[in-house]
Amino acid sequence: MSVMTVAEVAEFLGVQELRIERLERESLLISKDKDENGKPLFDRNVVEKYKEFAERIGGI
């Protein structure tokens, strides 16, 4: 399992970091853990599946 930070996910999805934090807060993108600052960490596979799904329904 490869872990991605909020910044890495935001770059991968092409959105702002605040959007990623909101998606996680609303349980639309599920984090696997938290870093030492309390920021969510995401499984790369989950992020890739989320991107694929979001593209199919019209964008993120």
C-alpha cells in the first residue's frame, strides 16, 4: 500500500488541498490514517479508483 498526503492527492486530482480535506471530512474520499499534524493520509489505490469514478460521472 502506497500512502499519499493531502498535497499529493490534490496534485494528482488537479484540485486544491482544501477540496481534498472537504472530501475526506464528508466521507467521499476515505483516509487510511493521519500524519503527525492530524492531516489525512490516503491509500494510492483508493485515490486512483476515486479519480476513475469521478471522471465517469462528470468530474471531480
